[in-house]
Amino acid sequence: MNRLPAGVKPPKTILDISNEFDERIRTGDLARYRPIPTGFHPLDEVLGEGLHAESLLLVGGEQGVGKTIFALQAARNIAAAGRAAACMVCYEHSPNYLYHRLLCMESIDPREESPHGVRMEHIRKVVVRSVEQGPGATSGLYSILKELPKAREGWNRIVAYWERLFLARGHPIKTTLAVLDAYLTSLTAQYQEVVLFVDYLQKMPIFGRLDLPDEKKIAIVSEGLKNLALAHQVPIVAVSALDARLLHPDRPQVHDLWGGPAIKYEPDAAVLLHPAGGGKVAFSVGKNRMGPQFVEFHHRLHGAYYCFHPVGGPVREIAVAARVAMAAEDNSLPERRKLGEEKNANQDYDH
């Protein structure tokens, strides 16, 4: 056989694969067989007990609905559980800002209905006051922890997992798929199980191809993220923006994600977030290769503390909305009208 490109392995016989499988069982290597829980329920149950190795999960929704909040909280939950490391690469916020969000998140118990903790403005006021007091005054992180007891409580919780949670700023030109590949190579050498979070997919650059049309770029990134999940045998969670030309503004579907067919085909699961009223956000599972799809449940959002209540409402089907979405994909206008009328007749079900 001629020399293969770097990173490409020759085909294996079924005998070789059987021997490798047998060796994993004998050595107790279960890392790729046990899903990694996100800490959100019933999402984990719907996804087949959590995030699966080699899978790509997309989290979509309109701006400000809580996509980054979910991603950071899920990464935090994974790191805090102690079993796996989590890395979040964010193209919208700096690691320092996300760290501030973590302090706010950890200052409360998200399971409470009306929690009281540290807000972002509290941290900013203490920081500004500390700096204005001059070099001789007590400054640094200690000043925040001293003046804000709830922040100190949050910091103590962060200490328990701060070596398993990684944050990186996504550079708009340089943080390409090759960089994420390097991150995963390094992390999987240190930890047996790793989950990568990307926020968000449409902002990822393609090296040397800044002039590519959006749809082509998004297709390359979507396929690339799935290939990274396969190559490193890790789950990847990617936040995705919605297309401005929404088909279903009231309840976004997989077909409303910004990008061409690849962004709809590549993910193994897709969760769409949208406001549900009453301070809650609906999590709609529009695609799922690991369990039921076209189901929905609600989580209370603690916006001031950048987190969700980890336990959502009961799972319910959204069959009519799903049929509208599939009809839209088929571009069958008469069918879309027919299903739209059926949906209008079931408004009580949708609310």
C-alpha cells in the first residue's frame, strides 16, 4: 500500500476490530460506552443518558434566549461531576467575562425558584471601587471575595473543578478547525474523557478562505466538527444561530438553523431554545439519533445569574410543529398550509 496521508489509517479487518473490542472489555475501558451527563433533566434522558462519544449536538435559538448560558452551565456540570474535562471555545466572550458569569452562577442554588446571589453589576462595582482606592488598598480577586460573601461561596465551588474546566477565546481569523484539533489532541492526552463546546458555529473561520459564501463556510465547519468528534472519539456541543428568514419564528425548528443542508444533516441531535413565557425557556428536541425527537420541555431561566434550573418540566410531544417543519423541508406549500391550519386549531396544545 502506498504511503497514506498523515492521520489516515489503513482499513482494519473485522478480526482486528474484534480483538480491539475484546481488549477494551477486558481492561474496563468504558470511556466511549458511557454517555456523559450534561446535568440537565430530562435532556439527559432524552439524549440517551447524556452526550455520546463521536456525536455532534447543536444548540440553536434566537439571540439572548440562553444558548451560551446553557453551554457554559453544561460544561461546568461536566467538570464539576469529576468524570470528564470540558473545554469551551467562545467566539463572542472572553474567558474573563465567562469567569465572571461562573461566579454569578455559583453564588446561587439554581434549583431554588427565586434565588439571591451575586450579580454582574455587584462584581463590577467592587472591582471599580477597589481600583480607585489606589495601589495601597486591598485589590485583586480577594477584594471581591471579601466584600461579597456569596461570591466567596461561588469561588469555593469553582475551586473544586477549576482544573477540569477550560475556557478559550475564539479568534475570528485564527481559531480554525485545525486549532480545535490541536486543543482536543492535548486534552485527550491528559484526560480519558473530554467534551468540547463551541460558541458559536457560524463564527468559526476557515483558514485562508475569508471570501467563502456563508452557506459553504458553515457546511465546512459543520462537517469539520463532526469529523473532529469522530477522530478524537469525544462529544462536541456547538451553539448555532438561526437563519434570519425564519420559517417558524414562534417555535424554531432544525430547518431554521443558519446554514445549508450540512448543518441540518451533520448533527446527531439538535436542541432548539425559545421563550416559553413566565420566565421559562422551552427546549425543543428537533433531531435525535439517540432517542425520541420532536419533544419539548421547559426550564426556568435565572437570567441575572446566568443559569437554568437544572430540572425541567415534563416531556411532551410537538408532533404538529414537527410535521410543519418536515413539510417545509419538502417545500410543499399546500401541505404546509394544511398543517398550518391544523396547528392553529391546536393552539391550546402548543401553549
